[in-house]
Amino acid sequence: KNQVEQSPQSLIILEGKNCTLQCNYTVSPFSNLRWYKQDTGRGPVSLTIMTFSENTKSNGRYTATLDADTKQSSLHITASQLSDSASYICVVSDRGSTLGRLYFGRGTQLTVWP
Amino acid sequence: EADIYQTPRYLVIGTGKKITLECSQTMGHDKMYWYQQDPGMELHLIHYSYGVNSTEKGDLSSESTVSRIRTEHFPLTLESARPSHTSQYLCASSEPAGAGGTEAFFGQGTRLTVV
């Protein structure tokens, strides 16, 4: 069964600190993995995309890693800001369907305190 | 910023009312989707469309219906709303799957409350 599991479920950090969010998946055949940021009451917005051959990709203070062998990904946030408070969703796309099927994790709810 | 729009953003209605949630995109995408999301939970696919006159049910059973008469428009209708329909509804569209795979662009969502 294709699944995406994220941890931790929620996380509270102080402004300026770093944090790392985890994503494990069983989706096969794998196409790509995206991290989305979803602010409360809004739609998800894509942060990074990683394909099978990519190990690391950065977008400003966000750095995503992918280990396709162990089917694990992480999202590292550096020097957190209050505006980073949101839900971070790991989304894995399969390669085997015309739908380009997307599998969503439940998200990690990040709260940044001043 | 993605050009996909949902209206209304918030809706509070009484039980038994008929409602239509609107979704429009200006990117010319053939594929469009409706997801349902409860607080703190993952997105569940309830409807999708490959193009005009194409609609399919998703993984999560839903009493809602959809139509796709025009490429840019994918409305969702509830004939008789119930409190169990209270949730956030997210519309998305996607570009064709290529080397980079499929990316979905999401609307802002409609927060529906049925009282």
C-alpha cells in the first residue's frame, strides 16, 4: 500500500533555531517528492521538488534531502522565523499512472515562538 | 503564484441547503482535483478530472458531485448539506507529468461549516 508517514506530528521551536522534519514513504514506482507549506486556512504551496537522482535541494532557508534507497526525506529549516509557523506536508508522486497520483502525508505542524 | 481560485473562502450554511463551491484556473491545465481536509489531517482526494466532460470519484467517498464543462472551471456541488460535510475543500490543478513528475497547484480552499 502506498503511504507517506511524517514525523514529528507537531513541533515547537524558538525563533532563530533550526529544525528538521522527517518523511518516510512506500510509494512505488517513485517519481518525485515535494515538500509543501500550508498556512492555516490556505492551500499548500510547493517549497521543493526532488526526483530520484537528487540527494539535496535548497530553497532559501529550506533544505530538503532525499535517500531513495531507504525511501526517506527530510526538510531542514535554518534560522527559523515566526512566518515559518505552518503545516509542512510531504507529497510523493508515483510514476505508474496517467493521473500522476499524489500521496500526501498528514503534515508536521510547526510553531515558531518569539 | 498559482492562478487557481476558489470561492467562497468561507461558508456557513444550514442543513439541507444546496451549495456549489467554485474553482477556476487560468493555467490551461487539463487535470483538476478536489480534496477534502479536516484539521490536522491529510488531504483526501474526492474527485478528479482529466479534462472537459471527464469526472471521476477519488479515494474518499463523498456525497458531492462535480462537473467539467469548461477546461478552466471545476465546480463542486452538495445537493443537501449536512453537518458531516463540515470541512475544508481544496481545489487543485496540475501540469502534465514530465521528467519532474506532477506538480499540483492549489487554491486557497473553502472552509465549509454546516449548522
